[in-house]
Amino acid sequence: MKLKKLNKSFYDKSYYQSEKIPTRKILKTLFKYVLYYKKELYIAIVYSLLQTVFYTIGAFLVGKIIGIFFEPIIYGQKAISDFGDLNFFFYLLGLSLCFILYAIFRYLELRSYIDISYKTTQNLRKEIYHKLQNAPLYYLDTKKDGDLITLLIIDINNVSNSLFQTISGFFNSLLSLIFAIVAMNLVSSLLSLIVMPTAFLIYFSVFLYIRRSQKHFHANTQAFARLNSFVKEMLNNAKVTNVFHKQKFVYKNLKKITNDIQNISYKGDVISRSFDIFYSWISNLLILLISALCVIFYLNKTNVYGVYGFGVDDEGKATVSLIVTYIAINWSFMVPFQGFLSMSFTIQNGIASGNRIFKILDIPQMENQDSKINIKDVVGEIVFDNVYFKYQNSNKHQLLGVSFTAKPNTITAIVGPTGAGKSTIIGLISQFYNYEKGHIYLDGIELKDISNKSLIENTTMILQDCFLFNESVYENLKIVNPEANKEDVVSAAEITNANEFILNMEDSYKSIIKNNGQNISHGQKQLLNITRALVSNKKIVIFDEATSNIDSKTEMALQNSFNKLMKNKTVFIIAHRLSTVKNADNILVVNDGKIIESGPHKALLKQKGFYFNLYYSQFNK
């Protein structure tokens, strides 16, 4: 049965393919999270402004130094020996100070943006985790563990990187671009009139080229989600794979997924990596164009319409320093474009991950709990009155007119064939799902009107597949009831017969449980789970195949202790082994979503109906 599930999910691309959220919406939502840190953002922008100012001043000083001290030497107006001029020293000192301040504010700017991006990502991760914790169970039923792990770790890291690149790159590049455009026009309006439109046209072409990579980033993110789900599934089911000799089958499907990732990543990387080559070529081309134009303007004594002292003489004509000044400022014009274009690649990756993340933020949540009733002093009477239920996106009803009453201090067993609706009844009691029609009451209060928190505080569930933390035995048992002391824990372990094997462990109750109980047997793990439920001291106790991994001797001892275990509690037991429910006060026989028989064990046997046949079919086996 498990193997069929694996076969279907090994390479199911359709599971991961979904409608994309518009890029504008993703960026708008991300920026909303950034605005939680307005103060830090404003400080970072000030740092961006200051580092841009000092870089631009430095570029102007380079031109001034050449114009004042080097041009006269070229024209023979000064000798090299005149470099002892004190003014030259002050200019160099000013230039050095500008670039030192530029470096300091650049460092502070980067630190600020990193801080903002990490804080924003942390908030995002917390909110997503909160959303998943409060998501309806039907939603989680449609998701794979590996896919959610990819989302919580890889996708959020991608968004974090994109966020840093975006907020730091955007404000830095925007301010640098504004200052560069102003400065370039001050040096030469004529040169800027030629260079800027050319640059904008080329960069826009590159941007269109970059946009082609978005679909590859999106596909790459989806492919890695498939890989994570596949690997997790294979690790969890390694024994099944080995028992059925399906290693080749697993390898074949792994190869399919990795080949898919390779092909997708290759296409995206070719586009993104070629950007550096393409951009270097464009940069060199612009420098060559500027140099050629400056030389032409200088030789022809052309009026370049610049401000005197910044590469032009008092008549507005080009001088030797024009080339150096304009190229220096042009770098502060080109670097922002490089920032915008590089940012585009990072954003593509972030958008692909953001597309998956923000779908989680849009999932429906549990109903508002503020208006719900917080139940106290629970007695534990549960009544089902003509309850109907069907799963999300299903046309078939899982429960059809189910009615029964579970009294306090009684054990109600639910039995029947696979898929009959046993677990569905338990799911409704636990508020995992909302029933469609009918009523469920807890102590006379409609279950829908009771807050989920207060229901959880009064309910404990012992599942077939239990989870133990990487903590000591004692901490694992106490975790459900912080008020319990050592005596309470040991007393509960004695009742469940778990105390014996705990005392035989190396450090007794201080022994550490490793990897969800890999250092103990399944039966011992289940005994700890039952003991933990007893320590919780909840009024409603649900056993879902809880004794399936326990040996017959221990199970018999548990049966004998059941009255003490379940004193003053309302107990539900789902069981396939009918020998475990013989002592139940009421047995509900479920088939095709209906309760077809009910009553104590002996009374049901006397009816010689469905339960009779089910019981003796197991007995004969």
C-alpha cells in the first residue's frame, strides 16, 4: 500500500506546477515587510546618499587635479618640479578623504541593509510557520513534507538574498544614477546627450534579455522542491525500497529529477553568466565611445557645453582633463545600471521562491477564535447528532448521518474496515475538519462554537506513529504537562508498565531519546507515548491504533490497567485488532460512513452481524 503511494509521487511534476502570482504583487508584499523597519531603512538611505555624494565629489576632484596641475605641464606652462606646490597636497588630501568617507558610508550602508533583510526574513519565516501551524488540515493533506521544507528553508533564503540585493541595490543605484546624470551634464551636456540615450537603449535591451531567464528560475525552484520531496520520501521509506528490491526504480526516478534540474539550471545559468561578459563588452564600448568623442571634441575645439573648471575652459571647449573627469563620473553612471541588471537576476530567483511563499500567506486560516467559547471544568460528554461530512474537493460523503453519545468515564471503540470513516470521526472530534451538516456537542456546547485552544487543552491523542523529541525520557513525558513533577511522571510510567524498561536504560529517566526514538523499540516508543498521554491528565483521550506496536504481554497488562488509566475520562479507541476493544463500554461499527452496529462486545457477538464476522475472521486467522 505504501509502495503505491511512492510510485505516484516519485516524479509528479503536475503536483508542483501552479499559477504564478504577478511579480508586482510579490514585490509589493515584500516591500510591505521591509516597511516594518522604516527607521533602519531611512538611516540606510542616508548612508547611500552620503557615499554617493563623496564618490561624486571625488570624481570631480580627479578632474580638477588634472586640470590644475597636469594640463599646464602638458602645455609647457609648468615644470614637473613645480609639483611641490602645497595646493596639490591639499587636493590629494581632499581626494583621499572623499574616498575614505565613501568607503565608511558604503560599509555602514551594507550593514544596515543586511540587518533589514535578515529582520524582514525572520518575520516572514515566523509568519509562514504561524500560517502553516494554523492552516486547515485539508490544506496540509495536499502538501508534501519535502515541499514545505524547501519552502521554509531554501525559498525563504532565496527571498532573503533577493531582498538584500533589491533594497541595497535599488536605493544605492538610484541615488548614484541621479548624481551621475547631474554630474555628467555639468561636465558636458553635449557629450551626455550622445552617451546617455545610447547607454539607456543598450541597457534596456540587456534588461529584456534578462527577463527571459525568469521562467528558468521559476522552473528551477519547482524542480528542487520535487527533489527535496523525493529524497525525504526515499529516506523515510528506505526499508520498503530494500525489501521490494526497488533500488533501480528509485535510482531511475532520481535520475529523471536531477536531469530535469540540470537542464533547467543550465538554461538559466547560460543567460545569467553571459550577462557578465555582455556587460563588460558594453562598458568597454561606452568607454571607447566617450574617449573617442572627447578626443574629437578636443582636437576640433568643440564647445561641449560644460561648467568651467570641470574639463572645459572658460569658452566651454574641451580640455585634456575632460576625458578623465567624464570617464570617472561615467563609472558612477554605469555601476548603477550594473546594479539594476544584477539585481534583476537575483530578483528573478526571489520572485520564483516568493511565488511559492506568498501562496502560503494566502491560504485560508482557522476561523477567528476570539468569538469562540473557552470551555472550563470539562465533564467530557460528546454527542454526535446526524453528522454529515465530506473532504475538500470530494463529491463523496465520508460520514452519512452519524449519531452516538460517548459518556464520561466510558470507553468508546470505533471499528470497521479501512476507509469506513473511523479516523474521520476522530478528526471531527479534534476539530481537524468542520462537519457539513448535523451537530456535535461537548458537554452540551456545539463543537464549532468551542475555541480550538481550549479543546486542545482538554484533549490528548495517542497516534500509531508518535513523535519523540531529542530530549531526555523525563522531558519527553513531562512536555505535555509542565506542572507535572517527577512523582507524577514515574507514577504514570508504572501504570503503563513503561517504568520497567526506562529503569533498564543507561541513564534511566535522564536517558536521551535520539532521532525520534531510533535508540528504542517501536513498542517502547509507543509505551512512552501512552505514558505521556496519562501525564497530560486531559479529560478526552483518543487512541488511534496506539497499541499496534506493543507486544501481546504488554498489551494485556495495559488492558488490565485501563480502568486506572482512564478513570474520569472520555476515551475513544480506533483499532483494527478487535481483541483490544473487548472491554470497551460501547463499540461503534462503522462501514461506508455509517454506524451500522453499536453496543458492548458480547452484545454485538450475539447479533451475529457485521461485527461478529469481522471479529471471528481475525480470530480464525
